[in-house]
Amino acid sequence: MNKIIYSLVYNRKKSLNKRGMALVQVEAYLNRKKKYFSTKVYLRPDQWDAKKLLVKNHPNADALNRLIYEFMAMIEKRELELWQQGKPITLDVLKDVLTEKQEQEDKSLFIPFFKQEIMTSGLKESTKRNHLSTVALLQDFKKGVTFSEMTFEFISSFEYYLQSKGYHVNTIAKHMKHLKRHINVAINKEYMDIQKYAFRKYKIKTVENRHTHLSPEELEKLETLQLTGRHTKYQKTLDAFLFCCYAGMRYSDFVNMKPENIVEMHQETWLIYKSIKTGTEVRLPIYLLFCGKGIQILNKYQANLQDFFHLRDNSNVNKELIIIARLAGLPKRVSFHTARHTNATLLIYNGVNITTVQKLLGHKSVKTTQIYTNVMDMTIISDLEKNHSLAHRKKGK
């Protein structure tokens, strides 16, 4: 008997949905017949490499490729089980077995449910990636966790696991909020008993978020940092971080950038993009910001700008930034979002009007920008010190 041949097919029906996306499927071929199995992964046409059969140009490409190929491996495993049991192998039998297994898993396993709810939700792509990072951590903590295991004890153990991995209190709180949301969905869909609701006893802990920013001196240390030897692999991450210090961009906006977002107007370089988080259009005259240092970085990657905008997932980038900060001798815990805080803080420190900073950051309300006004104290001290020094020089004359 012939073995089933498996391959990946994207947009088999040659039709995109309302969001301009199409499905990736596993094609099973046997005896001139075909069956198709959904990976539940939807992509834009530019996010699929038809030759290599891989996800590309997607911030979560590595995770999605892993998910797709794990799914295909699972189908082959089911086929092997049928061979071992001496059962006849047909595409219909395979489909029945997969459907039965899936129904059993759907009824007992929490993580497949968690993934499915995220992928089919109306959440923004950036928010989906954020929720999927919680799924990945949960899977690392315990594979095959069932609905019945989602108890107060399990949640508390998961929190301790995240603490042991070095995650900040507020980062743990974020993951717990994602988990709580989908446990509530599971209860509403009657996969779980409301009497065993873990978050009735468990309280999500947070601390006041102090926005970390770099001083001009600290920023200069990163600008002059020479990455050599085994550390050269962090160069693109460092350059991306510095670029966002000059442009004030979020991680989600940076990784969604395309070369066409860089616009030449009146022979000057502007950055024009729509914020993923707020939907606000942001127009940045980067030739005027931080002495045009952002343009110097873009020129460095001019041969392949799209690759420059393609980074690993936010969590891994932040881990790399911790290493980079240590190499530069910075005592602070730096994350990619530190770049945005640095941009706003230094602009205000240098006397830029707060409403201008609001527009540069793409904030809908100036109230959001006012979190940076604590640097006004720094500005006042700086101005008074300059005035004090000038008065002493005049007095000396």
C-alpha cells in the first residue's frame, strides 16, 4: 500500500477574506485523491513563501511555522498509528480519525482551545501575537494541560514559574489577564465548571509602572557601543532600538514598517505610517529629529530595508536588549519600549512643546503624553544650572 504524501497549500480557493487573508492547509494525497486539513493559520499573500512553503514577513513567523509543521507532523503520526493497528489506510479513514481525536482534545485540552479562540477572535494582529506569547509560556510550563487542571493551585504555580524566568510583576500580570480572559470564555462556552473558577481566589498583582528612559549620556553609550565577536549578532537589534529612540516608535509599528513608509518630501526624509495600536496616522520629519541620526541608520540598511524592519518576537528582542545594555554598562533594565519613552523624555527635556510631542508619538490625547512631564523638573534644574553658571561668569568679570 502507498504512503500518503503531505504538502502545504496556501489560498487553495484563490480567494481572500474581508481582511485580505487566506488559509494555509495541509494537502494529503493518496491514490489520485486529495483531502485538505485546516491549520487555522490565515495570512496575507505577501506573508507566504510559495517556494519554501514557509511564513515570511510576519512578526510571529517562527512561531507560526512551528505551529504549521507540528500540525502536519501530528497528521503523519495519526497515519502511522493506523498502520500499527493494522487498519486500512484511506483519506476518509484518516479524516475520521483526526476529527475524532480533535473532538476529544477540544473537550479536554485547554491550550488548543486557547489558541483557537485567539486566532478566530476579532483582536488586532499585534494583540493576537501578545496573547499567543501567553500560550507559548503556558505550553512551556505544562504541555497538555486540561480544563480540569486550571485550578487556583495551577495558576499560582504558573505565576511562580514566570517569576523564576525573571519576568517583571507587570509582565506576569499581563499574561495572567490573558489567561483569565480565556478561562472566562471557556466557562461561558461550558468547557469549565464555574464553581472551580481559579480567579475567584487568585488576585492579579501589579505595581505602579515607572517609565524607564535613557539619559543623553546613556543613549550615547549605546550609540558608541562596538559589538564584536559573538555579540555582532545583536547589531540589528541595537540599530532598530536606536532608530526607535530617534523616531519614538512602538515595537508593533516598527515591525510592520515597509520601505514605502519612508517618504521624500521637498528633498527631505519623512516617516509616515498608521499606528497599529491607535490607528492614528503619524508623520515624522526624521531629518529634524535627533540631528537626523535615524536617516543614518536607514542608509546603513538601504540595500534591504525590509529585513531591517523584520525582528524576532518582542520577548526575545527584549532579552537581547538586556544583554546589549549590560555590554554598554547601563544599570537599567532596558526593553524595546524604553526607546519610545527615551524619545518623548529627551524631546521634552530639550524644550519641545508637549502638543508637538503628542503628535510625534501619535497619542490621541495630550493626557497620555503628560506622563512624561516629570522630566520638566529635569529641564528646570538644567535651565537654572545654566543660568547660575552664567551669572557667576558675569560676576567674575
